[in-house]
Amino acid sequence: MRRVLGCDLQPVPDLDEDLRGSGTAIHIHHSNVANLNVGSQIGVINANLQSLSTGDEKQREFARAIEQLAQAVASESALEENQKQEIVEAVTTISEQAAKKPEERSRSTLKALVGWIPTAVSAANGLVTLWHSVGPTIKAFLDIN
């Protein structure tokens, strides 16, 4: 039991079990996160990836692709901080849409964002190469041609 701000908190093993384990988590290295201010977006991406990473192989592959993309963008030194933030916001929206049922997704939003990302990452050769690797997985999962 733990006392926090006048409340007694007690663990509830059955309910807390889903908070443990090997969930997907994005780690940002070699980046000025204070200027990037993507903490809340990374949290949303992590939450959405967590739900997807427990699904079938196609969902897990998509979650890994989004995780790789978000990590690479956040730590890419060839991009300015505002560019990183815009791309991470786009990845956040893509992950939010992906967490929905396919019939509830906004196809026009997804097509626009997935179509825009290659242009947005074009200043960084490593990201262009990564997009060529993960882009087809993202497009296939979202059923975007």
C-alpha cells in the first residue's frame, strides 16, 4: 500500500497485470526532446501500439513499423525540430486511426498523411531508406494504395 496525496493506493494484481510485460515502447535518443515537445504524442503512439501489438502478425508488424518510424524521426539530426514535430504529429494521427476499426478510419486523412510522409522525410537520407522499408507495411495494414 502507498500513501499519495491523502489517498491509500493498493495494487490490484488481476487488474494491474496488463500494465506489466513486454509492450511496445518508443525510446528517443540523441534528440533535444525539450524543444521537440513530443511527450504527449509519443504517449498516444505508445498506447495505440500497445493495443495493436497484442493482435495478429499483421498488426504487430504495423506496430513495429510505426515504432521504428517514430523513433527514427525523433532522433534524426538532419531535420529541424519543427519538422520532427510535424512528422511525429502525423505518425500520431496515423496510429490513432490504425487503432480504430477499419470501417471507422478516415481514409482521406490516412491517404494524405501517408502520402505526405515521404516528402517530409526527404531531407534525411536515413529516413528515406527507412520509409522505403516500413512504408509498404504501413500502407498494406491501412489498405492504402
